[in-house]
Amino acid sequence: MLKSFRFILLPLSVLYGFIIWLRNKLYDINIFKSASFNFPIICVGNLAIGGTGKTPMVEYLIRLLKENYKTATMSRGYKRKTKGFAIADKNTTALDIGDEPMQFYKKFPDITVSVAEDRLASIPQLLHDKPATKVIILDDAFQHRQVKAGLNILLTEYRDLFTRDFILPAGNLRDIKASYKRADIIIVTKCKSHLTEEEKDKLTDEIKPLPHQKIFFTKIEYGSPYHLFNKNEKFLSPDTNILLICGIANPKPIKEILNTYAATYDMMRFRDHHIFTIDDLRDIKDQFEKIDSENKIILTTEKDGVRLAKFESELKDFPVYVFPIRHKILFGEEEQFNNNIIDFINRYDVSHYASN
């Protein structure tokens, strides 16, 4: 919903919305060209600016596919200090490729993790460098229409459906609402655990999926926190005092779950994709020392953990833990969703890309 003070920005939103509409129209009538590939490419994206769960959805797809298909991801590498096409390796840092791609590489070292601003030029380069690749997942690419993915997955958050939002800057949409029609699968993310069939039907009616579109509902599941630098060190105490370090678009879900793990918690909030500095590190340490308890930890998200990892020497004596999250598909439809993804890939003959 629009906040009242943002209504004054409506004229700018109307102008921006017209520009986005015109751009999409030029793609629709082929004045601006979209290129497609005879290769399985899955796009994960949204209409809003952040907070819908794109990163854990890419990870869901990686887990689903990597055992049977040589999987690659391609991201823009938001806030990285480099330019152009790159593939992550053992010497890569978050500054080289961005925090989310670095998270993919750390968690799934057996897949290909790449970054590129120009996906149209970089997809052939990726297939040249990694010819055994069987599927590419484009991270946050729905609004970038130079490449026409074979399967478009659109995410929208349960508490902030795109149908109830408005275009920037008065709202949070970076694309017009009508663009949802280009999706093949729509996922309502971050639902409450006890979402009823009746609520599901109401949300589906509100979104109005087209006949070819499938709609699914997910909730966020939190795993057990793990130590950022020592994976063998477990977090077991339910009455821990927590300092939450959070630099993500929407920290509300993680704040809500903390009552399960914490006696009390304090939060230091940073901007989404914030690159931590030595001054930030000093502030974090100072705030942590102010917590009057022996049983205390620093807790952060996986994306923030990637960006804090460069301070290992300064933080190695501090109890820094990471809170992993996953999507859980509701209403027993996980197998149906998985089969949709696998059936899409199997429609392609990519044997000519394989190398010995």
C-alpha cells in the first residue's frame, strides 16, 4: 500500500510508468528486439524492488537441478567493483561479483556462478567457457527483456502483492503491473504458515493468472543458525541475547522469527546490499559489547554474512552466526512445481553443448 507522504510523488510515477509502458510496448511489437536461445534458460524475477525472495528461489532451483543437470547462474552482480562477464572461482570475493552470486558460489561450489551486465552477449560466452552446462538460471532478470527466457518465474510477496502496489517512486514497482502477463509461473512468497484454501483462492482471484500461467504459494523456512567462520560450531541455546545485523530489503520476516531463538534482540539496520566498512565493524563491536549478558551472539543473514566474511581476522573471536532460509511450497504442490521445472528443461535437446 502507498504511504501517505509518497502520494506527492505520483506525478513522477505517472511519467516513469509511461516510459516503462512505452519500452515494453516497443519490445512487444518487435521494434526493440528480444533474443531467445534454443537452450533452457529460467528467469527468476519480480516487479517490485527487492524483498520477494529471489535469492532463496534461485537456491531452491539449484538444489532441485544440480544433481542431474550441469547448472549455471547468471546475475548482474549488484554493487560489485568489477565490470563485464566473469565466472566465480576460488579467488573470487563479493567485491568481484556481488553478495548474492558469492553466496551461490559459497553454498554450491559445484555449479557455475557467473555475473554480467549484458546477458545477451554473455550467455554464449558462458556456454563457450562451460560447454557441459545444461540449464542457466537468470537471477533478477524479469524486467531486462533483451533475453527472452524460456521459463519466467515471477515472485510477489504475500504482504505486498504487486496488485496492491504502485510504480516508483510513489510505490515500490519498477515495472508496470501488466508485465505479470509475461510470466509462466507466479509465486506468492513469504505467506503465513497457516494460509487457508479460501485465502489462497482469494489471492489467486486478485492476481488473475492467465490460462497458461501456474500459481504457487510459499512460506519462508528458517534453518539452524551456523557459525560464519567455523561450520562445526553449533548454536543451540534458545535463550541467547542477539545483535541482529541486517542489510536486506525487508527484514520483517527475520525479526518475527527471532522470538523463537532469542530472549531479547537488538538490531543494527543497514541499506540493502550494504558494503560493510571498517567503521561499520567498529560500530558492530561496540554495540555487541553493550549487551549486558555473557550469553550473546551476533546474528546476520546469509547475504550479509558474505559481505562480512572479509573481516574474518577481526571477527574470528566473536560469535558471528548466519541464519539460512529456504522456500517451502504450500498446499502439497512441491512435486507439481518441481515437475514443471524439470519438464521445461527436458523439452530441449542440449546434447550438442556437452563436452567430453
